[in-house]
Amino acid sequence: MKVTLLGDSIRQQYGPKVKELLGDEFEIWAPEDNCRFAKYTLRGLFDWAADMEGSQIVHWNNGLWDLCRLFDDATFTSEDEYVENILRIADILKKRYGTVIFATTTPVRASNVFNKNVDADRFNARIVPLLKERGVIINDLNALFRSDPERYICDDTIHLSEEAIDICAAQVARCIKESSINIASAHCASNEHNDSQSDGMGAPVLI
């Protein structure tokens, strides 16, 4: 089963370990590029289409770049623009690949100069219900590390610690495996339904 991993440098941290955990049963593709903010990812979907072709599951995140405050005024991406871009990405991914998993934005240490957890909480709270309405699976990575950022976020105040990388990769792999089981079950159910509609000679009955 082919899986695509999309996302920022957090994805670049856990991606190689996810590939190891999933093993040979899964073909994993991910862009070498950091997917950065949501609009950058949206643009990338055009360039990456050929490489993503055949993917049955896409695990994806955007957030840390969008909510950073580089100029001491507002977040780099406004909340409304973030929602618009994320939903456009979700619609494209659902149409092309079927099963889409969105990972919530991970926390930062309180000492981070540009990113604040209050913004991450607000962005996550706004987008998650809207994605669920579209049938997107939510992998709440924020909840994994929110209780102790000093432990789970490394000294640069934004990236995962070595311990957190292992925890994160395990959860991402688990979500992908569970989704693959659901896909296989749905495929089997569809085959059983088709068999039950046959005329006994292998030809489908038109209903």
C-alpha cells in the first residue's frame, strides 16, 4: 500500500522512523522539500502529483509556519486564510487519494520567540471540526506533547526531542496501519457485495 507523508520539518523528523515501523508492506513517499506553510503545500500538490500517484493514504500537517509571528504583529497566515487553504488541500487530497489523515500542530516551548501555543490551540480548534466534517481523520499530535513541552520539545524550542520523535513516529505509524486495515475491510466488503449480486456465472447483475 502506498502512503504519502506531507508536512513541515516535524514530518521530516518522524518520517524516516515511520517508514521503518511500517516495513515492506508499505511504500512511503514524501517530498524532500519542507512543506512549510499551508499555501506552500497547496502549491506543491501540483508539483508532487506524479510522485503521489497511487497513494491510498496521505498523512499531512501544516501549522507551525502559518502561525509564527515573524514581524511582531500578526501570525504569518491569518486564521481565516489558514482555514481556507487547509480545506482546499483536504478537498484535493480526498478527491485524489481517498484516505486523508491530518496531524494537529505540535506545541512549542514557552520560550519560543515566534510561535505561541495559544495560537496553535486556536488554529487547531478552528480547523479540526471542519476537517472531520469532510471525513478527514485527525491524528492529535498536539495532545501527545502538550503536557510537557520542556521534555518533548528540544532546545531550539520548536522541534521534537529524540524521545518525542519516537513517540510521534509510533503514533503516525499506528494511524496509518489502522487506516490501511479499514481500507482493506471496505475492499473486502465491496467484493462480497459484488459477489452476492452475481448471476452465479461470474457476470455482474445490473441493478
